[in-house]
Amino acid sequence: MGRIPVVDVSPVAEEGRFPAKAVAGEAVPVRATVFREGHDAVAATAVLTDPDGVDHARVRMVDIAPGLDRFEAWVVPDRTGAWTFRVEGWSDPYGTWAHDAAIKVEAGIDVELMLTEGARVLTRAATRTGDEAMDPAGAQVLADAATALRDTTRPPLARLAAGLSAEVRAALAQQPLRDLVTSSERYPLVVDRPLALAGAWYELFPRSQGARQDPDTGEWTSGTLRTAAEELPRIAEMGFDVVYLTPIHPIGSTYRKGRNNSLDAQPGDPGSPYAIGSAAGGHDAIEPTLGTFDDFDAFVASARGLGLEVALDVALQCSPDHPWVTEHPEWFTTRADGTIAYAENPPKKYQDIYPFNFDNDPEGIAREIRRVLQVWIDHGVTLFRVDNPHTKPLDFWAWLLADVRKDHPDVIFLSEAFTKPAMMQTLAKIGFHQSYTYFTWRNTKDEILEYLTEVSGDQAAWMRPSFWPTTHDILPPYLQATGVRGFAVRAVLAATGSPTWGIYSGYELVEDVPRPGVDEQIDNEKYEFKPRDWSRGDQFGIAMLLGKLNGIRRAHPALQQLRNLRVHPTTDPAVLAFSRHLPAALSPTGRPDTVVVVVNLDTWNTREAGVELDMAAFGLPTDRPVVARDVLSGDTYAWGSQVYVRFDPSVRQAHVVSLDAP
């Protein structure tokens, strides 16, 4: 325990069993409860240690809950690797003296004794040696104050003022006098590259890009990796960082699914790319109609030339035609009748997919999957979106993710686990860099704000959220009923509510027609070719909005952070407001950055609302308005602590406002 107890340290995952997460340049809050016996002042320091074992930063912590002994400091790691942090609690002799002297001297009690004790404390602080030594300028400030405290020719209150001056406090804030220093344990902090926290993903099915249907015969010709590459400039122009490809492996023909997941596949139906494996190969091969590895390498090169990284879907399952089914039947479940069990999630059935049975030869399965990942890493894939990881054992993922990290620390894994919170959280703790979230199903003001607060709170230490308004499997009810305006609303919320967000291709065209009875698009692209006329996007304006949002995200470092979100009260149940703020000391630009987002969820009616902003928390004046620039519209306003907003849905659905410091 130590003389100065340091307890309830955060960010800590499972008492340090798993590392907390950060990225290079991310501001990380370190918190702890620090206290002691008696009434003497206590304080705390957060110490961040780099992968070489060198203390990178020592930051004086601030009491954020007076009376509850809860302290906080923000630290910023500057490179990737395995970092640690600790909290040092200590007795604060200057703080104790300053508190007591201010009371006693002003009351005329023990005046000379208190002033003499103050001089002794400051002299001791000024003359320290070793690691705790003051810098010469600070030492001189303290020595001069000690001399003033001993000067009996001056009035006692003037002498006290010298000991309590702002200059003295500033010097000791930088290099405090610390007694009875007690350290917590060292806790792990794994630091990844910035794209693990902040980035914009764009999903596409390569076979749909350039696919065409013969008007006479009705036969389809698949798009290829080469034709898909032709879409990369359009994607890059909208400001995306990652192009994410659904599986590009050979597709099985046994029990192939037809349009809209029907069991009646017609000639020419391409099948689900998630039914992986045929005579042409498995997870380490490319569907022949898409092209070859030379074509894939060309796709990756084109993407990189445009500033895009390539993510690939990892779906650990097989079609009945996969080579592994013949070569390793023990990797699957054989039923009592001798057949291999296909995937089911009653009432859903996936006859075209065989799941792995990790109870049979788990080491063999793990080694083979690690080999497959290496194939794609060697061909330039730097991110993997993992399909349904919650249906595979956690110990398998823990091993696989650690092994890839060891050899390729820049490779990023996104967990597509729309499942129970415990599983989602644990997948994040054991090594997934990012996670799909429940954002897609949060629709009301209260639901959205509660969820934004949740994902940016304590769990942000291990689970980095990725917000997607739609996916190839999900078309939420809100978007089925609200048209272009609803698509704009959800894009703004996703792009500003999380540092990482993603768009499924077709969003620009406001594809909002559901398959009856199911919250997914009609004519689901998983089961058919879906070429699109991108020139139609101009009539909706969503593509322009996506590009503008990505540009805003890049221009504002506050939007590239996760743990800096604050919710603001509004007077209308359909109008929500939140902000992201980064003080100058934590900003990569050296300047403060504040972005306030106000959104009208009602896409049909004009709404008016008051918004209450905590300007002091932004470090902005509370007695006069500041310049508020709407970076979506270009309009400029004067905003203070109380703001009036009016939303006419025919004009705008949201404000994204940058508050400029005077």
C-alpha cells in the first residue's frame, strides 16, 4: 500500500491483465484516487514511460473531485510500442504550509512561526539535488521568496504574499517538493499508429465495380480488381483513408445462394463471397473472375498512390467446396448422419457455409489461418475487417493477434462483432484494434447521447469504436423512413461521433429500400452484382457531404480523438448537441481546437432550440461571444454560453461549428 495510498488507477483493463490502448499523439487521461492519514496536503504525478524504459513525461495531476481525492492528468505518447504508466502519490509540504499559513497569518495566530516554516520549506525546495533538483530560474524564485518571508522589516501579510505568489506556485507546479513518494504498479499501455484510432473507411464489393449485363441474354459479366481500381480516385476524392474489400476468394457452388439469400440460385448468380472456397482455392486464393494476384497487387499500388490503405475481409468459414473440407475434415463438425454441419443462427440457416470446430485440432487451424493472413500481408494488406469474431474462441484470437502484432505491429484488425457487450469488450481487450458498435441502432436523442458518452468514457481505454450508418447487412429503420435528410443526419453523427467511421458503397445514392420484413437493403449485394451509376450522386449531395466531413475531420485534431467528448443540454427533444475539445497543450498544432456539433434528428419539421455550452471548459471567455464558424455551411455566428439554433430541414440538418479562441 505504501505511506500514500494510490488506488483505483485508470486506464487499466482487468487489473492490468490486458494493456490499455492509445495511439501516437493521442491524449490519454490517467486517473487515480490518492489520499493519506491526517490533514496534510497530498498530490500526485502521472508518469509515462516509453518502450525503452525512459520516463517520457511527468505530469502533475489535478484534483477533479474535491473531497473524493480523485486526481487526473493527461499524457501523450509520441511513438508506437509497449509503454507503461504509473501514478506517484506524495505528501505536499508546500501545499500543507500554504493552506495553514493563509488561515493563521491573516488571523494573527503563530505569525512568525508560520512565516519561518514557510521560508524553511521554500529553502529546502530550492536547494534540492539529484533528480528532484530545481532548475536555476525556479530555484532563484523560491530563494527570493524565502528571503522575503524572513524579512521582519516588512508587514506579515506582505511577507506571506511573497510566499504564496503566482511565481512561486508556478515554479513548484513544474518541480514540486515531494515527501513520502509512493508509486502505484506500472500498468501497460500499448500504443499503435494513428490510423488504429482515427480514419475513414469505404467498403465495396469489387465484383460490382464494372459488372455489366448483356441486354439480350441477361447474362452477367463480373467486375474485376482492375475495374474496381478505376473507382479508387472517386473514393480518394471523398477523403477516405481506407478502401475495404469484402472477401475476394473463390466462391463455392454447392448450396450457392441466389438473390436476396434465396435457396434457388439461378445460372449466373455469383453467390455470397462469404461462402469461401472452390476448386480454384480457398482463403489464400482469388476468385478467378476477379483476376489474379498481379491484378490485386496493381489494385494495392493504385490505392497507395492515392493515399489509401487496403483492408480485406477475413471470414473464417468455408463453403462445402473449400479444399480444407477434403484435406482437413476434422476441422469441422460431423453430425450423427455423417454430414458436415452448416452454419445456423435459428431461424437463419446458411447451407452454403461450414463453420470451423475449434475443439478439433485448434493448433492446426490457428497455424493455417496465420499462414493465410501472411499471404495477404505480403501482398500489401494493412488492415483486416474480421467477420463474426465472436463465433470463434477468444484464446485463438488472443494468440493470433499477438503473433501478427509481433511481426507486423502496423497491421490493424477491426472486429465485426454485433453481439453481447461482454464479448465485444473482451475481443477489444485481447487485441482487436477497433470494434463495430451499436451506433447503427441508436436513433433517439437520448439513445445517441448516452451511447456517445459510453464509448468515449472508461471503455475507450480498450475498445475503439467504428461508426457505420449502414453495412451490407444492415439498413436501420431510421434510414428507411427519412430519405436524403436522414442519410445526411447519420453521416454527420458517425463522422463526428467517433474518430473512426465507415461508409458502405451506395450510401451516396441513398439506397433506402429494405427487403420486406428485414432491416437490410433489397437486392442485397452479397448475393448479386450491383453496378451503380455514380453520376446520380450529384442529385442527392451525399457524396459531397461525405467529402466535406472527411475534410473537416482531417482539419480538426479534436475530431481525431476519442476521450474528449462532452454532451450539452438542448431544449428540444429532437435536437442534440455535443462537442470535442483539445486544449493547446495536448494539440499537435500547439493551438486549442473546439468543435461543437448540433443535429436535428427530425427530418420533416422545423425545430428551434436553445443550446447550453460550457465555454469555460473550452478555455473560452464566458462574458462575451466568440466567433463560431460553421465548417459545413461556411456561415459565421457569434456564440456564447447560451445559443439559439433553428433547423429548417429543407435548408440544413446540422451545425458543425469551430469555436475560435480570441
